[in-house]
Amino acid sequence: MSAPEEDAFVEEGDGDTDEMDEAADERDDAGEEAMEGEESKVYVPGMQPLQPGEELEMDRSAYRMYHECQTGAPCLSFDVLRDGDGEGREQFPLSMLLCAGTQANTALSNRLLVMRMHNLHGTEKEGEESGDDEQSDEEEEEEEEDEDKKPQMEMAMVPHYGGVNRVRVTQCGERSLAAVWSEKGQVEIFDLQRQMEAVHSAAAMAEFIKNQQETKPLFSFSGHMTEGFAVDWSPKVPGRLVSGDCKKNIHVWEPQEGSTSWKVDQRPFSSHSKSVEDLQWSPTEATVFASCSVDRSIRIWDIRAPPNSMLSADEAHSADINVISWNRSEPFILSGGDDGLLKVWDLRQFQSGHPVANFKQHSAPITSVEWNPADSSVFAAGGADDVVSQWDLSVESCDVGARAEGVKDLPPQLLFLHQGQSEVKEVHWHPQLPGVMISTALSGFNLFRTISV
């Protein structure tokens, strides 16, 4: 690790220790007789509170993969770095690269991180119990196999003055760049080449640790005059960036020769009346982006026609709109707000002010939304209710057969509810690992794939 004062680890996410296992066995034995004959119930977050003494237990059969990761100080924003290992990888073990920024207690303790997580194995079904004669040998073999299947993580960190509000990455030619919005009121661009080399080579890591203090941003912009959260790289024009702040202003950045400097338009796009919370470039139109705001509106802009938005849905939510996601292959925008609502907007009828889908499953503000990059009907959301939800718009009521007691009233489009983290902040699909999701929270990272996607 490049900063020994901050512990970091990745582990299989069963959440159990030997002591916990023994205690659980005792509880199971004591309660087995009382439970006999009772019908098991499905627990739905937000719909039925846990009774005194009740605890939730993870059903590993509901996951194809599940791991947990800690980085010392919490990382409340991150992004997925594409790697050169190929597309559509489903065979275990898997690997991934992430870039994240910390929110430490003091400004000087923050870091910008590049993490390589590898040897990520899937969850395995419980095998049949073996006989007494074979049990000892099999247990020994299983211990050796478990050692081989331990997940691994390398992490390259550089100091960053100020907590990282949001980080987004892009590929510019051969370079991987990170745009970092920090609490000090600046947006900075970092070249991640040295960090990426370090997490792949022990020699490069040793050299990186020796010289990490020398890492400086390629470019920084202080023209926002206040902090912010909204930032997004264009998928159509390499190096083009848009950033928005808490004083309602939006600035567009154009890369200059060599992508080591940017020209930032000093004239802000300014149709919002309150803080800009999220920004998303169109996946198909190079000059078009969308924004959402505390003023409860979603707006569509064209950088060729500043400073006002082209289209808007005012009062799109009944409270602050925190996050949006633009579908890569359909004319849909997904939004999530402080009202706990998830809404899907069809851009062909955007100004009608009526979403084509509206879901109320989360019991607290929505903190993250994202369409599945491989399936245009599937999306995920994270909320302040400590839940990550997965949805499929292609599912209709007639597609759902008999449902268990307790879930009959749930929307048929709801696929999965993932729990176990505290204060979920961001969720992302991995673009190269089908169905794999990463979520970050105050309690750390989860890396998982459910049986639903």
C-alpha cells in the first residue's frame, strides 16, 4: 500500500467469523423447534421492520459473485476504468480497475486512488456433506482451494487536498484521465498513467510510492467560485467535459492540442435557479447534454446555443433532483430525487412533463442511478435507505406468475434489492463484466453480480 496509515483490503463478503458462525449455530439449534411448521417470509426493505432480536442473513445463492472492500477513509464517489483484458468477460476469476476519491475527516488526509481488484471468484453452492473417512482430507483440500481463491487488491494513492465530491474518468487516446470535483471549489484533471502502471507491477509500485508526492493535476479550473458535484466527460468528443456547481452555473471545457490543457468557456449555462446536482452528455449527440437541479427541473442543452437550455421538464420531481442517467441506445433519461422516486423520461415527449415510468420503492433520497450498458431496459439505483435496487422495464405484470406472500404488491419491474451497506452513495455497472455492479458507501465497497442480471 502506498499509504500505510490507511488500511485497505478486499474480501469475500460472507460477513461471518468463526465466533459468529458458532453463535449462529446455537441460535439455529435453539430456534429450530420453535420455527418448525412456521412458513418462511420474504423480507422487503421498508415494508416490514425487523422485530427485536431478528437479524438479516445473506442468501449467497442469490448472488453469482459477492465481495467487500475497504479503503480506509470512505470513498463517496468512484468510476470504472476500462482495462485491456477484453469485453464481455464472465468467466471467473474476474478483475477490475476503479478510480475513487476519499472524504477523510481532514482536508490533508484525502487521496485520489486507483485500485486493481483481481482473483474475484464467484459464490459457490454448498456441496454435499462428505463421510467421516473422507472429511479430513476434503477439508484440507478446501482450505488450500480457499487460499488460492482469496481476492487481491493493489492500490496506488496520491495526496489530494480537500475531500473529493465526485470523480469521473475517460480515455483520451492512450491516456486515462480523471476529472475531480473537490470541496475546495476546484475541478482538476489528473493523468492516471503512473497509478495504473503501479497497480500492475511491483517494481512500478515501489517507484510510484517513492515519488507519489510529485503527482500534480494536468489542469485545474477555479472559475466556479464555489464547490459542486456535477461533472461528465463526453462519450463522443474525447476530452470534452462539462461541470456544474452549487450556485447553478455550468461550464463546458474544450480540450486543446495534446489533451494536456483545456479552454473553459467563461460564460456559464445558467437556466437553473439552484444548485446543479448532476450532468450527462448525450450518448449520440456530440453537442447535447442534460442536467438536473435542486430547483426540481431537468434540462436539455446544446452547447452551440448558450446560455439557455433547449428543453426543460419543470417540477419533474417534488423535491431536489439528485441524479440522472442517459440511456445509451434509447431516448430515455432516468432521474432520482430526494422524494425517493425513480422516473423514466422519454425525450420524444419530454416537455409534456409526464414520465413514462414512475417507481416508489426506496424510502429515502435516491443517491445514484445508472442504466445497464449492455441492456437498455435494465437500470440500477442506490438510496439513502441503504438499498441498491435493480429494475427491468421490459417486465410486465402478465410476465409475472404466482408471487410469494409479502412481494405481491411490489412492481413487477423490480428485480432485486441489495443490502448490507451503510449510506450508499454511488452505484456503477462494469462495462466489460456483464451484470457486475460496484457500489460505494460510508461502510466501504461492494462488488457483486446477482442472479437477476
